[in-house]
Amino acid sequence: MECLVANVDNMRFDIEIALDEQYGALPLPFTGMDKSTAAVCQFYPRGTCVKGASCPFRHVRGDRTIVCKHWLRGLCKKGDQCEFLHEYDMTKMPECYFYSRFNACHNKECPFLHIDPETKVRDCPWYDRGFCRHGPLCRHRHVRRVLCMAYLAGFCPEGPNCKFMHPRFELPAVQDMQPKEGKKVMITCHFCGEGGHKAIYCNKMPPDVREAQVRQEIEGNSHATHHMNIHNGPPPRGPQKPLEEVTCYKCGTKGHYANKCPKGHLAFLSHAGGSGSGTQNQNYRR
């Protein structure tokens, strides 16, 4: 009845235009602030957001599939540049370390995913072809299936709905079957913010800026190598005080550092006892 009497589908109110165009949205005073409770920016998916890191709305990307574990504790400082999700989604939580490592987690309210290790084991491609030389010692899963005789003869009228097994004769690539060694480090460019390359190899950087950075990096490496060769050690961090002005905080005397105090780790007891020994002796005499 409301659609018949007071239909407003052909009308567009000013508040709707203001919300879509983000009128009155002030930029953030500091970059990297928490925007988990803010709305999603309408211009960022189209690539037309001009506020960048100072935008008060969230910049959501589709390639983020795992929740940031540092953001859950309020310790993530990357903001929109983080490679992980900054939203609480139970279906996209990272995997529980204790359950994946020890197959047990004693936290009854664990927010992380508990994935059964058996589901991570892939089917053996050689066994699916007919024979695996590793036998029962194979690290992949061997599933016994009944082969479709019509498929082996050349054609199966049931197609993918067949209740028997249709064997696959192609083998996977060698890179897919090798175990992963450690975590893959994701390199993020500090110039454009994209992953996969360093700033000195960024195609969006002007040539003069790239040459200046390469020259600066080469000079820094040569200076550090020259200092290591001459002084047989790392470059100094800064000017150091002479030993005459250094006061040991253990014994209170000057001329050495606390890590090289000759009185040992109980030097502070002798220092405290020396200051109050006269008073104690006077009390004993009284």
C-alpha cells in the first residue's frame, strides 16, 4: 500500500547524495589510525579516492582472505596497508598454531580455526593413475576406488555424475608436489604500496629518484664494508663517553660500566650497606 500511495523510488534525497559522495568527511589527523568501526570507502574500489592514507573510511581489498592476528590485539600499525583483514570474521580467522602443531588446543574459547590435519593431506596422483612406488609409506593419501570400465574403454555416458572413478593420467608439476620450506615472505614496495617487488625496482618510480636511491644504497653498503674491514667490527652507533665520566649503577663508582663491574652482581648490596653502616654502628652503640 505504501508503494501505491507514497512511492518515492523516483526521488533522491540530499542526504543520500551526501552519503554517496562523502560530503563533510574530514581527513584523519594521523595516518594508521584504527578505522575498524568506520564505513567502507565508496571511491577506493574504483580507484578515485584522493585522500589516500588519511581517508576516514576503510579501504577494503578483495585479496585479503585472513584476519590480521595483530589487529585482534590492537597492535597492528599498518592500517590500510596491511596484507590481512581488519575485521572480525570467524570464517576467515588464521589457523590455530597449537592445534596444527600438536593436534590439541586446551583453550575452550580459542578464536582461531581448528583444521583437521587429515583434510590437508592431498590425494596421491600416482596412486590415482594406478601405481605408487612408495606404497603405504607415501606421504599422500591413497584412496581405493572402483574404476569405470566404460571410461577406460573410451567413453562414459554418465560423465561427471558417474558413481565410479574416472582416472586422470596427467601428473602434477614438480613445484606443486614439493613441500613448502618455511613461510613465504611478502615484499611490499614502500613507494607504490604494492607487493612483490622492492622500491628500487618499482616501475612507477621516476628514473631520477630510482637512480638516487640505488646510489645511496651502494654508498651505504660500501661504507659499512669499509668500516668492517678496517676496524674488524660494525660501525659505531654514536659518540661514547670517556670512562672517567661513566658511573656504574651497581656500585656507584666511576671508571667502568655495570656489565664490567669488578664487584660482581652483588655490588649494589655493598653500596647500600656502606651508606648506612655508620648509622647502624651508632645505633648498636646506643
